[in-house]
Amino acid sequence: MSLDTRFASAIHFLILISESPTPMSSSQIAQSIGTNPSYIRKLASSLKKNGLIQSHKGISGFSLLKSPNRITLWDIAQAAMEIKRFHLFAIHKNSNDTCMVGAYIQPTLNTIFFHLDQAAENWLQTQTLQDCIDQMRYQINQEKERRNKL
């Protein structure tokens, strides 16, 4: 499975609930992400199943089960995209085996893509949700400084 917007949406979702002083509903989260609440509920189901968030009976909203510095981007990717292995690129499947390039392109690309996928997976395991939160706060502070100079 290749990356899609579920990964970015999951990071957005988790930062929102991490930074919110009260549990946020799927409607509130959907409004921030720019999607619909049913998509958020489906995403929440995957995040909950993988032990990243919890919902509260009788109370609308979600909260983190772990500290942001204990949730890696790899944890988020696995939960959001429901994967065990990471695949950045897909290889076309209908190469002409009678062509010299067509006959050998898949094993050639398999090797290259395996190394790219492994490097990406390893890097995602070193980055946390807290790193994303810190980067977001940095961007906010940069914007405040820029506005103050105007």
C-alpha cells in the first residue's frame, strides 16, 4: 500500500486531540482537517484499534492513550494505513517480458524500492508525534515573529 492522505490526516487528528484541553468530537476534527465526520470515525477506529487513542463512553471525543513523545510516526502510519510494511512506490505489473528492459525492470526496481522503503520506515521509527507538535509550534512562532515585524 502506498502513502495516501490517511497518514497526514492521522497526524493532524492526533495533534489536534493532543493540543486540545478537552476531548474533540469527530465533527470538530473533521472541520479542522477539511473532511467529513464519517471519515474521521473510520480513521479513529483504526487509531483506537492500534492503541493510540481512546474514546469515552457517554462523552463525545477522543484522547491520546500515550504521550506524544512515545508515539512514533511509524506507529501512526501502521495504524492509519493498516499496514505492516511500508511501500512508497508501486511497480507497474505488465512489462513486456520479451523486451530486455521489460524482462528485468521489476527485479531492478524491487531492489531499489526495498531500500527506499526500509530507509523511510527506519526514519519514521525515529520521529514522534511530539516532533510534529514541536515543528508546528516553531512554524506558529515564526509566523508570529513575521507579523510582529510588519
